[in-house]
Amino acid sequence: MRHIKAIAIGLAMYVVSITVLADFFSETKIKAEEGNAAAQFNLGLFYAQGKEIGQDFDKARYWYQKAADQGLAAAQNNLGGLYDHGIGVAQDQSKAVGLYTQAAEQGDAQAQYNLALMYEQGYGVAQDYSKAKYWYEQSAEQGIAESLYNLGVIYYNGYGVDQDYAKAFELYQQAAEKGLPDAQNNLALMYFEGQGVAQDVTKAKAWFKKSCDSGDGLGCGNYRIIDEAGL
């Protein structure tokens, strides 16, 4: 069953108009230059997203670094993302792991997810399913659907744990109820095969439909197969 492999590195900034955005940028830049960590992080976001000012990942890295040096977890996570993917910098996944770790240990849920993925895949660090499981669990406790899903994959396949379909089903269900298409598809498969739960083709079809409606190609394909078979 598929893993969610994408690593999210951005946090949303909400603005109401171009004028407000320009004013906010100017105010943010002044505060950032005065040493305000939150403003430095937001300025990094401005440059990373390129809203009205032109995308500049070198400047994004600069301001993320300033905020990260002051211990701001979100900045450490986003800076880690730049190094992880080689965006605006030479790719350095070992450095990314270090930055994710700093943020994860402060309780940043996205960093915990990112760090878990690095340990699971062996990116920038020796592969360690036990540490991957730990950090997925920390992130999942804060409601990150992708962590719930990837924990489900770990239990489904028995990666570093005893294979446990019932536990995998439980985790997929939690992620599916949060609207994650991959989890909805995998949950449907478990209903269809009767793995970790009593077989229920009706529920399988319903979850395949939800996955398809959420834009998942596998979910759509599985739904069509069941529907054309008259199940």
C-alpha cells in the first residue's frame, strides 16, 4: 500500500488584499530586521511563496535561518525542507534531519512527520523503523492525517513491528475520516478484502467513492471495477 511521501514545508499566511499584503510585507520586514523571530519566519514565507515580491529562495533561506537560530520551530522545519529538497540550496538531507529534529523536539507536528519519514526511508540518516514509528506517533497525536496513514502502512506491512491488520485498519480509518484520499482508498481495500475487519463490500464501495471524489486515481479505478461488477 502506498506511502505518503511528500514533505510539506510551508505554513499559510492569510491576507485580504494586495494592499494589505504590501503593507504587511513592509511591516514584517521592519520587524524582521529588528530581530523579531516570528517576523523573520514570515518574511521567509513571503520570499518562498513569492507573493507580489518575486520568489527568492535564497532570501527565504536567509530569513528562515535567522528565525531558526532563535529557536523558532516552524522556521527550523521550513529550513529543513529547503535542504531536504535542495530548494535554493545544495541538497543536504543530513542537515535537514538535524533541523527537523530541533523542531520536532519542540513539538512541531509537521517536523515530527518529516523526521519520521526521513527515518523510515533512510534519507539523511540510517533507516530506523522504531524512530520512524515514534515520530509518526508524536505527530499523529497532534492530528496529522499523513502520520496516521503512514503508521497504518507500517502496521499493514509489518515494517519494524508485528504485522497487525486490525491496527492498520484503525489508523487508516482515522486518516480517512480526516479526508485523506490515500487512506480512504486503503480503508476501502481492507473492507473489500476483509483484512482487520469483517468483509463489507458496501462500505468498501462507499470509501472508494469518497477517495475518488477526493481526486485519488486508484480510488476511482477501484470504484469503477466494483461498480461495473455490480457489487
